[in-house]
Amino acid sequence: MIVRKLRLQRGWSQDQLATLTGLSVRTIQRIEQGQQPGLESLKALASVFELDVAQLDGSEQQEREMRGNEMTDRSVLQVSMEEQAAMRYVERLKGFYYHAVSYFLVMCGLFVINYLSNPEYIWVWWSALGWGLGLASHGISVYQPFKLFGPEWERCQIEKRLGRKL
């Protein structure tokens, strides 16, 4: 998550960061999703972000916390829970937008094919309906207009399971 935060602060895409570091885009994606990078990858990322490998790895932060020192000058490298949640939401929102655009483009293409091949029977409505339901489901999962099973419900269920009263 630190790599993602630093990349976004500089306004770089994953492809740009991969080009600057000499790593593959897939490697950047894995690191941003929380997979532990190798030493060579850390060195490449640290040089691009002009940081020490220890700062990027988080080991220096852990050492200071164990000693009781505060990290005042390196607070930029910490990713808060709110920032992580916002990044996850934006990633899901981006996925929904890609889904909606691909739906629109494919359905337009299918309507053209349907019109050119058999204009008497419009079979593409079935595809539009099926995929449209999937798109609607995706939109509901991203925007959550009905908070049926939201965090409050989860908390109540956990409290109930543990036998605590609210």
C-alpha cells in the first residue's frame, strides 16, 4: 500500500512506475496488493521514490516503534485505514466503470451485427438483459444503495454470536 500511495502522490500510472523501475506492471500490481517484494524490486522502487530500502520496506518503522520513538518525518509513508478503504473503493469503482464501458461497446456491436444479419428478429435483447443484470449487480455491490448487509449489520451479528447485548 505504501508503494501505491507514493505512486498516486506523484501522479504516475502503474505502467509509468514499471517503466521507471524496470519492473513489470504485474510485479507493481502484486506489490500494491500487499505481496512482499524481493530485495531487487525494493531497491528499484526505493531509487525511483528517492528513499532508503528500509523506509520503503517498513522495517525502520518497526524498529523505531519497538524503541518507542515517533516517526515524525516519515509519516508520509504510513497508509491509514481510511486511505486503504478509499483506495479499495476507487479500485472497485474503476472496475465498475470498465465493466459499464465494455457492456456499452459490446452491446452496440451486437446490435449492429443483429441488424445486419437478421433484422426481423432482435435476439441481442437477451444478451443485453443477461449482461445488464450482471452490470446492475456489480453497480449495487460498488455503490451499496441498500445497506442490508453493511458494517452495522456485521457488528450486530458478531455481538449476537458472542452473546453480548448491544
